[in-house]
Amino acid sequence: MKRLQHFFSNKPVARVLDVGCGAGDFIKLLDGIFEGKARLTGIDPGEEWLKEARVRFPQEHIDFVRMSGEQLDFEDNTFEVVTLSNALHHLENIEQTFNEMKRVVKPGGWLLINEISDGELNPAQENQRMLHHFKSFVDRLHGITHRPTRTPDEILDIVDQNKLEVVDSFLYLKMKMVNREELFLEDKYRQMESLLEELQGRPEFDQTKDQLPLFRERLASHGFQTAPQLMVIAKPRQ
Ligand SMILES: C[S@@+](CC[C@H](N)C(=O)[O-])C[C@H]1O[C@@H](n2cnc3c(N)ncnc32)[C@H](O)[C@@H]1O
């Protein structure tokens, strides 16, 4: 992530907060960008995610706390950088979460919003979207907030509506190539299959079961690739 590293290369950053850190994938990227010199705090309401993150990142300058982005237990103006990665489409109350992120960022600090995008996708990326949208559909049936992904313009609209000024934004591929390996594709198929199994006994099972053979066919024809992600560097609007 050279562009992000370059952006922060001449900016002193002592503390970073990652909202919705999950198992810490974005923490890993942040630690690389700040070269292990910034204190990183990941927060997430999911204790299972945090347990995994603490095992993956035992370093002293990284800590993980159970918390919701809607109510951050930090003083105003605490962090130079506050981030939200692939969590926007999981948030129940987007406005409240952004208000909290703006409250805890220092004056002159930055918000980073990284979000998987929808829109113009190749057939392999459409396969990732198909699996993701099915997962979000099943989560919603279980009462979990999980929205479909949004286009880059829709993401930028949300950033704007929440009174953030975009300093830079760019699309990038986390998975550079289409993956066609048999074992990898089989794993994706199994993920879809086990999601469908969760619907057994519900009317939604019959309504969606045709997606499984279709997904297998599509995987065989096009492979699988993660959709482009949009990185937005923003500042609270004055
Ligand atoms: C797809 S994961 C993203 C994990 C990580 N940030 C990454 O980029 O890989 C979405 C995360 O958002 C978290 N989340 C959902 N609602 C949240 C909230 N109100 N505040 C903070 N995190 C939340 C979920 O628990 C989940 O760990």
C-alpha cells in the first residue's frame, strides 16, 4: 500500500484507532504503514474476533478492546488517525459511528475508510459478490446487520453526508489475480453450501437453493477474485 505509506510518510502519528477491527487484517496493514512506531488500538463488539486478533498480534504496541463504534470509550481528540475497514456495511448506525470517530480524532487528524466495492466487476469478482451477498442475506435473516456492498460513488456519498472532506481516494485490488485453484474454489463452494444449510426448514431455503449449482458453475467458468476496495483518506469538514 505504497500510496498510503507515502501519504503518511511526513506526518507524525502516535496513536491509531481501528473501528470494527475483526481479526485484525487492517491492523496488520496499518502496522506496516506506520512501521511499528504507532500505538494501534483495535475495537470490535465481537469477542470471538478479538480473541483471534490478540493471538495474531501479541506485540506490546497493539491492543484490542471490546467496544462498539457507536459509543467509543475514549476522550475527545485522542488519535491522529481513526480507521474503518470493511465495516461500513456492517454498521447499524452509520451516522453515530462517524460522529464518534470524528470526536476521538485529533484536530488536523485523518479518518481512513476502506471498503469493498460493488459496481463494475469482472465475472470472478461477481462470484465474490455473489457469496458475500448471500452471506449478508443469511446474516440479516438471523437479525445481524449486514448490508450488500456499495459502489465507490455510494461510499463517497456516505463519506460526504457525514461531513467528511475527501483528501484522497483510490480503488485497489487486494487479490491481484483471479484464483482458479481447485481447492480454493472448492472452499468457496463449501462456504456457500454451509450458508444454505443454515436456511434448512425456512421458506428462504427453497427460494435460494438454485444459487448453489449456479455458483459451482460460475466458479468453474470464471474463478474467484475479491472485488476492488475503495480507500478514502478524509478529514472532518470545518
Ligand atoms: C468484515 S469485518 C472487517 C474486519 C476488519 N476491519 C478487516 O478489514 O478485515 C466487519 C467487522 O465490523 C464489526 N462491527 C459490526 N458492527 C460494529 C460496530 N457497531 N462497531 C464496531 N464494529 C462493528 C464486526 O464485528 C466485524 O468484526
